[in-house]
Amino acid sequence: MTGDIIGDYEKLLERKWKERSSARISDAEIPSNTESSNVLQIKNLSGLTNIAQELGAQLFDSNENHVTIITKNGKYQAAFLHLQTSNEGETRITHENFQEFQDKNVEEISPDKILTHLSEYIYKTYKVKPNFIRIIDVELLQLFVEFYSKHNGNQTLNVTLSFLAELFARWMTGLIAGNWIQYPELPLVTFLRNIASPYDNIIVKILQFLTNKKFNKKPVAIFIDTPNGVLPLRFIPTASGGEFTPVQQAKARPVDWEDFPEFLRQERVRLNVGHIIYFQLREMLDFFNDVIITPIPITNARWKSIGQRGLYFLKNYGESWVTYPPPRIINTFFRFFTRFLGYNYNIWKLSYWYAPSVILNLLVESTGGSGTILCLYRSRTKNGRKKNLTGFTIRIESAAITGIESTDPQFVKSLQENGKNIDLTPEKARDVFYKGQQTYPNLTNVLFISEEFFDQLLRKLLGQFLSLSPLKLVNASRTLSRLRDPRNFYMYPETVGFQYLRKIGGFKLLRWISRLFFDRYEF
Amino acid sequence: MATPNIAFESGGDLLALFTRAMEKLGGLKNCLKENQPTIVAISMPFPEPAPVTTSFPLLRQLLQELKTLNLPQIQVCAVPDWGFNAQKVAHTLGISEFVKQCGAEFTAINQNGEAIPSNSSVKYPLYPLISKATNYISLPSIRFDPILGFFGACGTNYQFLFKPKKRSRNINFGFLLNRKKYSRSNWAVCEKNPEDIHKKFVDVILGSLSTRVPDLTVVDGSQVLVGQGPLLLTGGQPYSGNFLVAGNNPLAIDKCLAEKLGFKMDETLLLKEITQENLLDLQIPQEENTTGSSSSSQNPPPQKANNNLTSGLPSRLTVEQGKTCVLCQQNLRLLVDIMSNIGAKDLTYLEELNFISGIAPPQPPSLRNICLFGDCAINSTKKYEFHKIKQVKAAKKEKEKTPKKEKEKAAKKQKEKAPKEKKEKVSVKRNKSIVKIPGCPPSPLEVLQRLLQQYSGKNLPAVSFWLQVWKSLQNKSRNTLPKRRQGDGKP
């Protein structure tokens, strides 16, 4: 069984390498002055794999010389050398059997020793040195093999968001369990491993959360601008979150910037999508690289820094990212009109330098910079039936979020009355608070959220983001007004921030957001 | 007064530290009188809920242990800063409900020293309650302060113990300022000797202990607000000292805290007074008298509060100080911190904001957006030039119906005549961008409200937002601020 998986993996590696070579050759063969130069024909290569390779090269150093060691329950099974044998960056993958590791438990040997030993052997044989080693357990490898064998070569490759979330979740589980080791470890891997424990595997949770949401009715195309050209992906919203359909043709960006809107317009018609979202990969990676060097737990200053960096990316509309058709709010006339009404929403004037501190200050105001917030919510099924009560706790220390944990099931069970879940009403919030203090001694606040309301809020905010217009602002304000209803959102003890939120309506809240989160001067 | 007996414990859970400390002191029963009503004074200096608010788990533990002693009445008291309504603050922080759950009564105290029982609207002074033979337990928290070095056992106690005489609008040192000679608008006292205010302030703090010394003081060192403070929002830093000090003498406790927090005994006036004078027949215990584990588990000493107002300011904010008393300096520093951190956005809109405080301050660097902070600055700068703006306007040429050629000839003739005579009009106008903030010292909330009146919410969005948020907690008192003049408000 193990041998089959390793064999499959070997075939897969060879095929991937061939595909890459063919892509490179076809790229070189196309003349640059013809009309077809805008279209890079990459045969048998799905857009998703291409993006994965691009990201892998940038974030995982997959193009560097390295050795992959396959283990089963820690015992050595096989090894693959990934070596660049020429100056053109051509990578050869060879299956090696290191007899000295046979039937040995690799996990018990220091990875530094393994790397030193392999470096000596590889240098003698191939005159190159590996940069790192990667130790993968067969169990995790099987997952990757299944993934590739299922989807590779498929011309209509549809990858659902839920599948990606599941794949990532399994990889993260393997990473935390030690089934995927890289030495020397990359900052990204260290970051993902470190963030998983105190923040309750938040990245996986967010992905899983998004799989159940349906934000936009029309399909959206995501274009990622890489050094090798533009990689298009079509995202079709479905009931289970949506699926990615990589478009087989990778586009090259127009040489002249003025042709760009026309290029996007044509692509929109060709792909038959509602919107095109165009990202600069370089800018995205810069942001990711800034994030992954963050020490865990994240401090107050670092939260501000990450927030500023992320908002700066968002602010750079037209440079870091762009949408087609552009949102109406970009239009000067509409902007003037909304400004006349007292709302100043201009993405180019986003107060990226100030907005994170507003949010952190509100957090400090409610918890005092140290404490635990217990968030409880109850989701409903499509039939309107109430599901079990679930929740999580947010731990705050030194005015920064230092941990997120799922609530203790025993504690949730203790909240039941006569075998039934309690209603999330303000009257019950006080009881939950005092009961919660026995489980969580530093509990400062209890937050009741209606998941149905939260879904609606998220749908409005994300769904209307690409087509924001003054009228939709009115619609959004009506949704925000629902915050005043304690059945939708309630906090105990009622902090000053929360009291004010309940007092003002959606219109006023939007006005505060526009005043605090956007700079005033623009003309 | 009983012989100072304090217990210092470090390393471990806060509740475990408390239990260990109480064991060292012989238990609660040993510290309190039997069958007497008990008052527990806690720290609640809103708008900063924590770490300077007394820890809830510690309070719960104490109240639970008090209940086992079968005392007839247990009252928990708290007083907020900045003149906020004590009851509303207690409700916002959930303290009143929390205390009820623990089987005690909560009594909020307003800025005038009046106690307001949570279930009635009758106000009565707290002072007689404490001065009588009740058990008095103090649970202060620690926060760093440039004037005292740190607010510890003594700094918190005076709020409860100083006997008020008249109502005062002053917030931070309301009890102190009720004294006649430091009453509002008597800024001439500052002019003579501003340093004396500092001494008197320390005297009041120490003097309040002569009325009543707490039977038990427990200081939680697990959450300390250090650095600039006094707000976490304005640049304070939470610090975990990982220790607890309990005892029957606030002075001895403050001395112990000073050592643990890295203060020298001559570093601040309060510490000097404690060490130099034989206050209340107190014998300051030596280090070996303190019980408990070694301080090896304690974290290194934190950064101290810096009283230098001019360092580290944003480029758009300046502070010009004359001879300033400590009270003005304290409130001004708080304002400067608020404007630098919360109001960073507002400063970009205002372009510049110049605070002037104290007696005989230097001229501001610019004539725009001047804020005269306090009675001392208003009175001593009456003859300063910045109150008026000189505008030089060139005289308009008289229109003559002459042909161009004749004009040119006349111009040539004028050029030949030497020297030139410029006709300029100098008009003097009142500088409308000056904000006068009366008070001795002005309260931070009043200053923010006055700035908002002057420059409008559009120019101060962040300050306006936070004032709106805090509005629900303020007392509905008469607005004593002068109305804004028409034509003002242009930054």
C-alpha cells in the first residue's frame, strides 16, 4: 500500500515536471509581435496548478534544491531529490534509496544531522547542495496523491471552496501533528503552526465558514497578475460556498496601461462573469510576507501594523487591485453626491494609518485591555430550526487579541435549562456571565450574536462591496440598524461603546465609519 | 495604630497569592473586627476600565471569604475619575451587578464625595460611614503617574477618606481642591509657588490617612498600568508584576511596592515623605520583615512615567509651558496624550494645535489654533501679542480716467523720484483661533468639549466620537462653559 502511494507520487512529480517544461517551451515559442502574444497557450496546465506553483515558488521555496523524505509512522520509506541540474532552472526529480536510513525512525534523528549527511552525499554525486529537507508522512502524502490524481489533466477542473478548505484543514492537521516537517523551517510554516494553537486554527475556520456562505449571485473572475502572465480563475457561487473553475488560457497583461479597461471588458464578455477582480501577485505576496514574520501571540503594535498593511493594499485601488466594472462609488459624481449627504466613502482616501487603532481602542474600551470575551451564537437550519448553541472565547492581553478558543462543550451544556438550550436574550446574558466566570476567571464580557443577522450583515457588506452605490448605502444602513435589536446583537455588561451603538441608528453609524475610516480631503 | 504587618507574595495565580498572603497575615478574621459592618473600597477610575480597575476574581474571593465571617453588612464602594456618573460607570463595567451576585451591596460615590446607594436616590456623605467603627478594606490597583510616581495604596485611599466641604467642578483632585486656598479661580496661589501645590497634594494624601487607616489593604500587582498612562488608550502599557501585597498599613505597602517596581526612595515626593517623616507613628518595616517568596519570579521593573511634555510629540502639536503646577501639568499631559493617540487624525485636519499653560509661558510658535490651558495661562497672557493679528494691506490705487500713455509717463516720473513711499494699511484684529479654557486645573473632559465647540466635529472627528460615546456616562450637570462666539471655529 505504502509502495503504491510512493509510486503514484513519483509519477505525479514526473508529470508535473514535464508540464512545467512544456509550459516554458510553449511560452518561448510564441512570437511577441503577433496578436496571439496576448494569449499564452499553456497546454495541459490548469490555472489552479499554475497559481499553486507560483505561490509555492514564492512562499515555499519549492524551486530550490531540496530532498523530500517519505516516512510511515516516523519510519523511513523513500526519498526524492529535487535538484536544479542546469543554470536555466531546470529541476530533476530522482528517486533515491538511502540504505543508511532503512527501517530507522527518522523522527528520532535530528533534522540537522539528516540535512548535513544528505548534503555531503548529494554534493559528492551531483555537485550541488540541498537547501532544505522535507519529511512527509505517507498518510498526508496519500491525500495529495488523491487530490492530483482526481483533478490533474481534467480540462474542466472545478475545485470547490469546501474541497480546498478540507485540503488545507488536513494539511494543517498534518502540520500540527508533525506529519509534515521542513528543515530549516520556512517563516510561513512556522507562522501557520504557531497561529493554529492560540488562535484555534483560525485560517481553517474562516475557510470552512466561507464555504457555507453565498455572497454573490453572479460568477466572478479572479485575475492574478504574475511575472509569467495573468492567471484567470472563475469563481461560481454555489449553495456550498462556490467553486473555482480555472480558465485554460492564461492571459498576458496589455503593454499599454490605457488598454487595460478594454482588456478587462473583453475578458468579462469572454468569460461571461459579473465582475472581474484583478490582483497584483507581487503586492499580495509582500503583504503575506509581512504577516508571516509576525511573532505569536500577536502584540497590539503588530496588530496595528498588520491592519495598516492590509488596508494600504485595499486603499491602492487601481494599482494593487482593480475591479471591472468599477464600483459606482469610484465615480466622481456619485462620490460628490454621497459626500453631499454626509457620507465620505472614497477607497483612495481610506485612513489605513488610523483605522486599526480605532478598532483596537474600542476593544480596549470594552475589556480594559485585558480579559476574555465569550461570544455565543446559535445557527438555524434552512427550515428555521435552532441548532445547538456554540461559541468561542477571545482572549485579550495587553490590549491585543492573544488567543481564540472554542467554548468548552461542558460549559455550553451547563447553560442548558431543563435539557434545552437557553434563549439568547439580554435577561439570560447576565446569568451566562456569572456562570462563565466560574469557567473563565478573567471573563469581562458576554456577546450574543444571531448568526442569521451576522450572515445577512456579511452578505450585504461583501456582496455590495463590488457595486457600492449611494442607494445601496441606504440599504446597508437598514441592515446595520438591526444592531439595535438585542435579539441580533447583545453585550453584557453593556459597555459604553455598545450602549452608543444601540443608541444610534445605521445612518449615523455609517457616518461615523466614513468620518473615522476615511480621510476628508480629496479634491 | 497597629504595628505594620505586610505580606508580599509573588509567582503564581492571583487567587493563590491572595490565599497565601492572608495566611501569612493570620486570616481575614485577624484583620477585622467581629460583627461590624464592612466597607470594601475598590478602584474604578473610568474611562480606563482595566487594568486599573480592581480585579473581579480577587474581589469575588474576598467577598466570599467575608461572607463566611457572618458580618452584618458588606458594602463595596467605588469612585470614577473625570467626573463621570459613578452609578452609570459601575453599571457599564458590570460592577454593581457583580457585587450583588457576590452577596454584598454596591455604593457608588460621585465626585463630590457623596455616596449613592444603588437602590435609592438618597445621597449621603461617605466619610461618616468609614470614620465610624466599621471594618474598612481597601483594594487599590497600581497605575504609574508622573506626580506621585505611582498610584498605590495611599493614592487610592484619599478619594474615600478626604472629607469634602463644598461642591467642586474639578475632577481629578476634587477632594483636594475643595480647600479654600486651592479653590477654583484662585490661580494666584500657583503664581506664588507652584511647587507648593505638589507638596500640599502629597500632604492631603497622607493626611487623609490620619482620619482612617484601612484595616486591610490588598494591592494586586498582577495587572499594573505603567509607562505614560494614565490611560491605556493614550499610551499606557499593561505590565504583569506577578505579585500581591497585603497588609494593614498603606504607607508600608507603598514603600514595599516602590521597591518592587524599581523606584528609589527619593525619586518622588510621596516616597520622600514616607521615608523622612515619622508619619502616624509608623515604623517602616525592613525588607526582612516582609514575608513571602523571593522576588526572582517577579518580572523586571517596568518603564516609568515621563513628565516631560515636550518630548515625543507629533509634529502638529506643541506645548509651551510657563511656571506650571503639578495639577495643571497632570491634566495637560493627559490631554496631550489623548490628542497624540486618539486624536491623531484630528491633528491632521487642524494642521496645528498649540497648548499654552502655566504662568508667564513663552510665545506660541504660531498664531493658529492656540489653546490657553487653565486660569493661570489665561490671566498671565492677557498682554501677549498673539491675542491680536496684524494684517498689512497695500493701499488701493485711485482709479483715474487717464490714457495708458499718460499713466506710463507718470509712472516713469515716480520712479525717478527717490526714495519710494509705500502706502500700507495695518489693521489689527482679534485672533479668533484662541480657545480659552478656564479652570484650575481644567478637567480633561471640559477641555475636549471646549475644543469641540471651537473647531466643530468635522475638524475633530475622533474626539467628537469618543465624547459622544462617553456622553451617556456623564452627569447631567449645568454647562458652565461659555458659549462660542460667532465667527469662531475656523481652524
